[in-house]
Amino acid sequence: MIQCRRSSLQHISVGQAEHPGLWLDKYLSRQLKREESVPTGEKTPQQRLVEECANIGASGVYGEFYDRWRTALSSLGVRTEEAQVQGRLAIGLGDESVIETAVTLHHIYGVPYIPGSALKGLAASYAHQRLGDPRWRQDGDAHTVVFGTTEDAGFVTFFDALYVPGSGHGGQALHPDVITVHHPGYYQQGNVAPADWDNPNPVSFLSTTGKYLVALTGPSTWVEAAFRILELALAEVGVGAKTSSGYGRLRWVVSSDSPGEATEIEIPPGYQRGRVKTFGLGRHESYGFIYSSIGGPEIFVHVKGLAEGVDTLHADQEVIFKVVKGRQGPQAEDVRPLQ
């Protein structure tokens, strides 16, 4: 039955497809048998399928849906931010799939998205483990208000983060990627010692790039707190799979406040983006600290490190800066407010 269906689909080319999710689920040309391999230099059916899916772009219908969705969120007063993937993002890698590696795609439009439950779980975990404030621990009052408990949902709603049309690398949302298992016998059987002569097993999967529209709603004070926690969590921990390998890091896209359509502010090479933790400390109120958007410990900043024409900084102010080696560790230089 399965082979009959595959044979009848051979005449359909990937160029006729508009839904990567449907192609990924239904158009595997054949399944290799156990211990079966392909000739040297040829691609496996799984590798070909991954590359075919990556070449299927988002349809124009999805662009219209995205515009309606964003307009609806705005009309309801939902706060939104665009988040840019730093490198690659792997969402739903361990879900069920015909090729044993999956990706989370919109059921109707076939584009990648980040489930709201994943964002909420990431922010809740970060607040509990890293903020160091008892109120934000799992049984704390602030944590309960924002993220809820097993009985209550919490006061802040995390919407699914939808892919921004055309924002992926080269205009594509999906890209072929690979995990190489260098010692399959050791990992699968457990009683075979890893050796230099083992045959590596490359496993193909789909990862994503681009921007995603993050949307939260609820009481404004708690929504603001949730956005700040999520910003740190996405930059430091990452969302999805393979975060220990650098996948899943995102940062907010900074936009200008000028009238009209917002434009993204480019961060100059060698600079980082951050948020002022505090400024105006010490005997002469001449120093403070900055949280970097890429994570890590807070960075010291002295008034002498402010850019020309900048006299002071304010808590929670967005800035860009260079990091230099100071006498007591990393220090911010040429600090410039973004707005």
C-alpha cells in the first residue's frame, strides 16, 4: 500500500508544492531498510526530502494571513515585539516524523512558528532558576501571577510567535541542517567503545532563521516584566532544541520611535546591545552596570565610557556599547543610548 502510493506520486515535482509540512509528511520517495545504504556520493531519501522542503517558500496566502493577525493583535491592544534568530533555530526536533527528525510547522500554512507554550515555559524556567528573587521562584507570588500554577493559567497570555514573511536568510524560512553521530554503535548499543574508525552517521533535519512576532497580553505591568524576562531567556538560554550548541538564541529587533513606519536600527560591528541595570552609583555618582542582550555577567560602565555628548544614563535605558578590558574585568566603552 505504502509503496503503491509512493509510486503514484513520483510524477509530482517539488516545484508544485506550497506546503513544506505536507511534503515532509507525505512525499518521502522510499524508506531505506535496516543496514541498507546508498552509493557513495548519493544522497539518502531523507536528505533529499529535507532539501526539497527547505526550497518550498511561504505562500502569498500566508503573507495575507500574517498581516490580518498582526492587525488584529494591534486592535486588541496586545503588545508585540519582533525577535531575530541569531544563527539557527530548531523547534520540535524530537516530535514524531517520517524521517525521525521533525520541525514545528503551522498546520494550515506550513511555515515555522514558536509555540506560545514553549515561550512561556522558557520564561518561567528562567525566572525560577536565574533571577535570584524569591518572588520569581516557582512558588513565589510574582511567578504565580505571571505564569500561573497547575490549577491556574496565570494573568499573562503567551501567543504563538509567527514567522515574519520573507525575513529568513535568503528569504527562506527553512534550511537543511545536519547532526552527525560519530559513534553510532556506542550510542545505540552501549557496549561498543567509541573508536577513530567508526563510520559517522549524518542525520538531516530542518532548522529555521528569520524573525518571529512575539505577542503577550495581560496587565501592562506584568506584561512588561514578562517581556524583560523573555528577552534575557532568549538571549542567554535559547528556545527549542540544541541550545547547548548555540541554536535557539533570539534578540529583539530594535525600532526607531520616529513617526511613520518603524525601521530596524543596525548595530555597528564590534558593538553590543544592552539595557542599563543602574547608573549613578558611588561617591560622585559616576558609574553603573549594563545587562548585555547576549547574556553573561553585568558589565561595568564609568561616566568616562559614555559616548561624546552623553552625560548620564537611566535605569532600563536601551544602549549599544563596546566591551573593553578594564582593570577589574569587562568594561563598557562608547556607550550610546538607542533612543
